[in-house]
Amino acid sequence: MRLKILALLVAIALFIAACGGTAEPQVVTETVEVEVTRVVTETETVVETVTETVAETVTEQVEVLALPMVDPLSVSGDVVSAGSSTVFPLAERMAERFQDEGFGGNVTIDSIGSGAGFERFCVAGETDVSNASRAIKDSEVESCQAIGREPIEFRVGTDALAVVVNPNNTFVDSVTLEELAAIFSTAETWADVNPAWPAEPILRFSPGTDSGTFDYFVEEVFAEDETPLLAASNLQLSEDDNVLVQGVEGSEFAIGYFGYAYYQENKDLLKILHIEGIEPVAENVDNGSYPLARPLFIYSTAEIMQEKPQVAAYINFFLTYVNDEIVDVGYFPASNEALNASKQAWANAQNVAMEMPAAASAGVTLPMVDPLSVSGDVVSAGSSTVFPLAERMAERFQDEGFGGNVTIDSIGSGAGFERFCVAGETDVSNASRAIKDSEVESCQAIGREPIEFRVGTDALAVVVNPNNTFVDSVTLEELAAIFSTAETWADVNPAWPAEPILRFSPGTDSGTFDYFVEEVFAEDEAPILAASNLQLSEDDNVLVQGVEGSEFAIGYFGYAYYQENKDALKILNIEGIEPVAENVDNGSYPLARPLFIYSTAEIMQEKPQVAAYINFFLTYVNDEIVDVGYFPASDDSLRTSRVNWLNANQ
């Protein structure tokens, strides 16, 4: 059985006072089809790739992420939601609590089934939140995108599907999945399934075809083929689970299925069956042994949450307090990892920077990649600053067994985005600056939705010839004069020689140029481009050679190129701050900047080698980055990059 559970391994310690401390260690068994994650100790996580369904017991200690606190009294407006009848009682409970704590608006929740809910959300665009007892389908995502909606998934809990009979049924207590398939399809009587059972017609009660419960049952019991179920005699379909409860109540030869909460609500009137001998109780749902368990979701978009603060507040409140209510409603909590991932998705959509301690750095573990098992080519281009890091990661990927080619063209961040977002020729775009809105629009125009992966930090190095004995440190103001109006060094500081300044700068397509202009010239490139004795080049080696050639030369480029040539160059302090790891980390060095790679979910899904390369990059980048000459990204940034990868490769 394949559980569609968002297995994002996030161990986060954030706002501990707000979230109430640390979860106790617990034993969790999860049945998965591809990846098994095993926490060997509290600090060591191992991810194994397997090729068959297995059950693995893991011990996890995961701290719960806390979102910014919401005051329901401070929020107004209405929230419109619709969808899964299974999620309905949970959503109803959360909406009631939201209103009980002061929210003055209305929360409308229509119980119409997951499919119909996505229809209203993704086609009609009538709802703010879509409730679902299954993951959104690719076709529904496409419908959402066609009306300008990019759905965001929030895992809110786990449902054990309950298979129930009348309490007067004394002949069956447990069924296998094979027997269940016969009961809900070809068998006319109970005796057709098991000769020891009575030769009485089976009365079948099932959620309707718009229900996520129906979809899940068909997937698990009929291998996704709904035909046998829909062809069965004595079958009543209904989107209203109360109708199903009443139907099973009405005959000792009836059988039905629905979400566990509806059984809980009516357990005095029903008898629940074991599946494959496993009872649907919390322990068996948690450890993965119960065969019919499934995730519960709500969906919205960043745009809706930003345009309607009450929707963002409602989802925040839902994610914050759902575990206080979910067991009482009749469901089971999502894992801390899955709930943390939902909270991070909310924070990303709201552009909230979540601070967390360094101890949480290992909180997201990606599935292990075996380079030997991946084939195909990866094409990347962009920043000359990112180039040496990307080159190092590609070499290691190939050294560890990848047989394909990784092409990396060093052409500047802007030119890289041109190839990625306009020509659509590359799989990965390397950048020493964040993608611009105009570039995102160009990507979207060719059907690409760029995903950002922060991979490191560069301290921009301002360098002079080692024979330059007159300058050791410059201010940003002096740097602006040196690279624009000053003709000689003495024009900047009378104590310096009256010798012409020879300037070496990355070219205008370079992210390094963009960053320098932004920080030194307040984004106005005109002064630097008008300077005399200026040589521009996209090749940082040309700049190094230029500065080497004269004691009156000055240049700038990524720190890695200084590291590579530090015996031939002299690096300057900026505003008296030395560009060393400590000063980059603490933010005091004025010319530090993030480094990125970009791709899309579609590219990674169509080309597994690209997903594997980016996974490998994010997994091992901190092993290599200092040696290359850069600085690691913050734990928070790297964790977010890994979450972005996991979200894109669900």
C-alpha cells in the first residue's frame, strides 16, 4: 500500500515558548513504496531508497514549528471553503474555535466532496480554501493555474477509513483487502465471499464519486479502477456520510465505509471491521500497520492569503491548534514533520522569515541519491560567481557515479535567466542574485514556474595589486568614487598617489555587477559605466589578471576567485570590516550576498537526473563550499531550499 503522506523530515526548534516545547520520542512505523527514513539517533538521520513496500520502525524526536500568533479579534472578513465531507467535521471544529476566540467574520464550509471542492476552487474560483481527503490531481492543478491560482497544500491530519457493518452482524469481524474488493463488486451474497457467511444479498453503501474517500477506497482496494465498484448491485452512493451511516444501521447485511470521524460519532450504532486483522486505532494508524489510512489536507494560494488576511489568519490558526482538536473530532494527528512542512508552506506564502536555532540545521533530510542509478544530461548556465561551486558539485556528482554530462556555462546571472526563462534551453539557472519579477514573468510565459534554491553565501572581494601599499580599507563612499568620477587615487584621498585608477569590473550580464551597483551605487549603473579606464569582462580570470598587472589597479569579484588567487592579490576591508567567515555570518561585512540555483518542478519531474543533481547539490554543498571559497548559507535558508525540493518532487 502506498500512503500519500508528505514525508518532509523537518526537525525545527522555533519560538519554543510559543509552541510548548519538545515532542516526546515516539515509535512510528510508516509503510512507503520508495523511501524509508530511519533516525538512528537523536542527531543522525539516514534515508534509504528501497524498491519494494516495506515497514520500518523509526524513533523520532521532532520539535513543532510555531507560526506567528494570530489574534482572531483583530481579523475581519469572510472565509469561504468547500470540499471533502471527511475534512468537514475537522474544518467545522477549527472554524468554531476561531470564532469562539473572537473572529467576527463568517467561515462557510460546504461538504460537497474533494473533487467538487477542487472544481469550485480551481475552475469557478469561488472558494478561498479547498478541503480534501486526497492530494490534488495534476489536472486540477492545471485548472487552478488556468485561472491564475497556484495551489498550496497544507497537511492537517490523518484519517483511518472505517469499514463498518450493522452491530447485529455476528458473522464478520475482519476482512482482507481481497475480500473487501469482492464484497464491493462481484459478490452478490455474503456467502459468495466466504461460504461460512450467510447467503444473503450484500447491501453496499459508498461515498459518491466526487468524494476523496471514494477515490482513496478505489485506489487502495481496486488498484484505481472504479469500474467493478460502480457495477456492483445493491450499491447506494452518497456525498452525505450520514446517509451511509443510516443505510448500514438499517440492515444486518449492510456494509459501508467512510472517514473514521463518522464512525466515532456513531459508534454506538455501528460495528467497525478490522482490515487484514489490524484494528483501526491510533497506535496502528501511527505505526502504519492499518492498511486504510490517508492524509487530510486543506488548500489555498499565496495570492488569496495576501489579498484576504482573514484567510491567512484562519489557516494559521487551523495549523496552530489542529492537534488540540483532531483526536476529539475522531481523526489522528499528522506527523510533526508533515505539520511542520505545512507551517513552513504558510510562512513561505506570507513571505515570513522564520528564525530558528542552528541546532535545527539538519531538520530536513532529502532522499538519498545514488548517482550510479541516474542517467541523462543536465544543462545549466548563469552566474560566473556560482560557476566554481556548481563545477565542484557536478564533479563530485560524476565522481560518485553519475554517467551523464553536467554542462555549466559561465555567462552571468542575467544571461543565464535569459536562457532559462526566454529560450527555455537550460534545466538549471545559476545566479548570484534573486530572480527579478520580469524574469519570472518571462519564465511563466513559456510555462515555467521557477523554484529558488539558496545554496550558499558569497562575500564580494574588492582587490588590489599586492604592491599597493597605500590602501588597506575603503568606505562604500570611497568605493563609489574609485569606480566612477575619480580619475586618480589622489582624487579619492589626497594621501594616495596621483596615479590613474585602472578599474576592472564584471560585465553587465553578471549578478556580481548587479550586486555591486545595487550596494555601491544605489542601483544606478550609469556612474560606473561612464568611468574611464574601465574594463568589463564576464570572465573573472580576466579581472584577476588585470589587477595583477598594475599596482594602481582595482577590481571586484566573488570571494572564490580571490581565494583561488590570493597569493597574487591583496583584498581590501570594507568600512573597516574584513571579509572573513565570522563577519559574513554575523552580517557585519557590507558586501555579502546569497547564491542560488533555479529550476522548476516540471523539469525535475520530467528529468529525474535534474532532480537528483539538485538533491545531491543541496545535500553535500556544505561539504565543499568553504573549500571552493564561499560561505555556507544559513541553516534556515538551506532548510527552506530542501523543503522547496521536496515540495517540487512529491
